[in-house]
Amino acid sequence: MNGQTQNPTQIKLAILHDKGWTLAALADELGLTVNALEKWKAGQRNPANEKAVIEMLENIEKRRRIPKQRRYARGSRAKPQKDK
């Protein structure tokens, strides 16, 4: 990251990315926006309660199942009903 030292949040996000987590999936898990995570990843902002965020990211890291790469809103992928 341009020769700068990474903060703990950036390190955790990089580890999760390497394991296959997308920022969208992490945002869903944390109840945040992708934009917020992008800023944390870039080092532009830090979480208000970094210790709690690190703990949540560590809990996510322990999971065996990684969510699918694409995330759709519930019902957005439903096929239209044919008229009989």
C-alpha cells in the first residue's frame, strides 16, 4: 500500500480477501456498506470501534464456509410466472 504500514483492519481484510471473501459479502455480514469497507481497505478511514471490528473479522475468518461470490437481493433472481 504505497510503502505505508497497514493497520490491523487492513491486514484482516487482506487475509479474508485471500480466503475468498468479497467486500460485498463482508459488508453483508457486518451490516455495513461496501463503500465503508473500501475506505477501510484503502486506509482512508478507520472503524470507529476498531477493536470490535477486528474481533468480528476474526470470527468471520474462523468460518469454514465462504459465501458465494455473487450476492443478489432476495427474490431478484426469481423466474417470472407464466400465464396458463
